[in-house]
Amino acid sequence: MLSSVLPQRSVPPALPLLCAGVAVVFVAALCLGAQDYGPGLLWQALVARDPKDLAQAVVVEMRLPRALAALMIGAALAVSGLMMQALTRNPLADPGLTGVNAGAALAVVAGLWFLGPMGSAATAAFALSGAAAAAVLVRLLAGSGGGTLRLPLAGAAFASLCLSVVSFVVLMNPEARNLYRFWMVGSLALADTGRLAALAPLGLAGICLGLAVSRQVESLMLGEDLGAALGLHPGRVLSLALAAIAMTSGAAVAIAGPVGFIGLIAPHLARRLASGAGLGVTMLLACPLGAGLTLLADIAGRWLMRPAELPLGIVLAMIGAPVFMLLIRSILRKED
């Protein structure tokens, strides 16, 4: 995989450092929470086989799946955001432009309306189904020509339609409104081993697909006519890229609900570290950056109001909104 992504240069020096940093943050995520555990107690909890051990129950059954989910979600959204920015040639694009989040939201609300309160597994299944259906419909709306400009336009139109229906449903059904409001915030509180085992392979497959098509997407960024002259099939490349976006975003939304700003911030940080390298190198750097940022945000949310916690989506919004404004200001300065 790395040889196809990095044909002309070695793995960037920042990558091992980022991975080491993520490992440190991962251990911190297992240690810190409503009750802090030192390294010795953490190790004992991980290797112990005593079902009555409270530390083992907290670490193995609650914190470990949550931390692994944060890693997968962060890396997946970083790849998804970077791919979307590359396809649209828009540094402020995020995975939501594909309509995947809106499709997932519509499916969840429809499930709440017709079935009433659902368990976490059913909610995840509806969200994933809605995300997949949204990706297919947006690709069809974009047309067979495969124009990269049509994709965000089709996604925005589809998202507006979905969110209009969602607004109607939650206004007509107070019970659905309350349940939807909890899901819409975006949280890792319901991340468990079963949901992670079912959805993590999809997210990892999406990341691998994104890496595999990164060189073709990079060629497509030069222009569809030039890409076709180089032997690419723009429509096929766009479909594969959209599939990678749908798989990564869909898995993330199904686990934690709509989580914003990671798909916007991590690609920008990765491009700064990549120093003009290709899309594949940037994507490799974006994965640990997104994973680490998501883990840090989750730790902050558990610490700020412990023993209660702030949902992941709120923490990321508090961090991401100022960063988003700084990015806009930086882009406007470059244009001037």
C-alpha cells in the first residue's frame, strides 16, 4: 500500500512522531476519566481476569472501546475531508458536502418516527443505511459525466431536501425530536465493542480505498480533460473517491453521530506538515492527526465537567469554530 502511495519518496519523518504522539494520547484516554488510574493500575486492569475488578470493567468495557472508536472516527473523517477537499478543489470543504450526514440523519429520524425509541445498534444501522443511500443518490444526481463541480452541488441539494424533511418530522413528533437531539450532538458515550467490531472494518476499508485512489484523484485535480488525456476515467475515479468518502463518513456517523470539524481541521494540518507532498503522503499524515485530535477532544470532554461529560461534538465545535474562522481569514489574505 505504501509503495503505491509513495512511489518517489519515503514515508515523511513526521509520520512516526505523530503515531508515537497518538499512542501517548491513547494511553492517557485509558487512564483519565471520572476516576483516574495510574499506569500500574491500568496495566493490571488490562491483564487481569477478575470479573469483579471495577478498574478492569471501566477500562476494558468502557474506555478501551471508546478510545478505539475515537481513533477510527478521527482517521476516517480526516481521510474523508481531505478527499472531499481534493475533489472539489475547495480547502473549506468537508464530508458533509456529499449529503452523507444528512442522509444518515433522515434515516435515523425515520426510524424514530416509525419504530419509536431504538437501541444503539438499530440507530447505527439506520444511520449507516441512510449514509449509503445518500452516497448512491448524490452520485446519480451528479450525472454520468462525473464532473467534480456537480458533486458538491448535488450533495448540497440533497442535504437541503433531507434536512427539510428532518425538520418537519421533529416538529410533528416531540418524542422523535428529543431522541434525535441527543443523537445529533455527536457523542462517543454509546460506543461499545459490538458496534465498533461491526463498523470499524468499513471505516478502515474506506481509508485503504482512499489511499489506493489518491494518485488518481490527484491527477483529476489537474482537470478532467487532462486526467482523461493521462488515461484516467474521470467518472470511475469520482465514483471510487465518493465510495471512500461514504464508507469513512458513514462508519463514523453510525458510531458517534454527526461529528464536525475533524474533516476540516486535520487535512489543513496535514498539508502543512506534508510541505507540498502528494495527496497520498498528506493522507497518511492526516490519519494520525485526525485520530489524535478526536482522542484529545474526548478526553477534554470527560475532564471539563467530570463526573459528567461534554459530548464530543460540542467539544469539537468549541475548538473547530475559531479554527474555521482563522482558516477563512488566512485564505482571504492569500487571495488579496
